[in-house]
Amino acid sequence: MGKIVPDTEVFELAISREVEAYHFYMALAERVDSPRMRKVFENLAQEELEHKAKLELEVLKLGQTIPLNQQMPGPSKNYIISDTDVPLDMDYTDMLLLGIEKEKASFRTYVNLLATVQDQQSREVLLAIAEEEVKHKLRFELEYDALSKKR
């Protein structure tokens, strides 16, 4: 079993990851030409904010406050995506593959955090968000499969 850390630290880490995911998806939305793809990324960004809200509620239940730097995500234009993360010439297929990898990493993060949380209710919240991250990954995989069949 992993190292036990205070649940608030676990939630603060998870909140920061959700803020980062929000900015990432909004930045991708701003870079795509397809209105359909833009909407997909904007919807994912919104779902990441919903995860953030669930995590913040758990922090509040533990009697803690939300750090100011994690309360509200700023404009995604302030989020820099380096060309090594998302090349300017990245096409739709590549964005889907990147989304699959990002969501797989998010799922693993939540599974790893589960081992560090003591409170059962907190564990259930982390597990529920892990399941939602898997659904995001599946959404990308289904879209990728559908695109592959068209070729």
C-alpha cells in the first residue's frame, strides 16, 4: 500500500490536475478548426471543472479551505501548450490519440491516489472520478475507431 498522506493534500493535488486538464482541453479547443471537435474539447473541459467541484467539496467537508490559486481557472490563453506536447500541425487523429493518453494518465493518477486516502467517502469520490476519466478515454477511443473505419 502507498504512503498515507493527509486527505486534503491528496485532494489539492487532484484539484490542481483537474485545473490543468481544463486549461489543456480549452487550449486544444482554441486550436482546432472543426466546430465539432471544438465542442468536444469544450465539453471535456467543462467535465474537468465538474470533477474539480467534487474534489473541492471533499476538501470543504474535511474542514479545510480551497487554496486561492486553485479556486477559479483563468483564461486558457494563459495556458501554454508547448509544441512538444501538441505540435502545431497536429491533426484530429493525433488529438484523439493525445486525449486517450491524457485520460489514461488521469485514471492512473486517481487509482494511485486511492491507496493514499483513509476516509471511505473520499475514496468513493476518487473512484467515481477515476471512472469518469475512463469514460473520457473511451469517448476518444470510440471516435478514433470511427475515424479509422472511414479511411
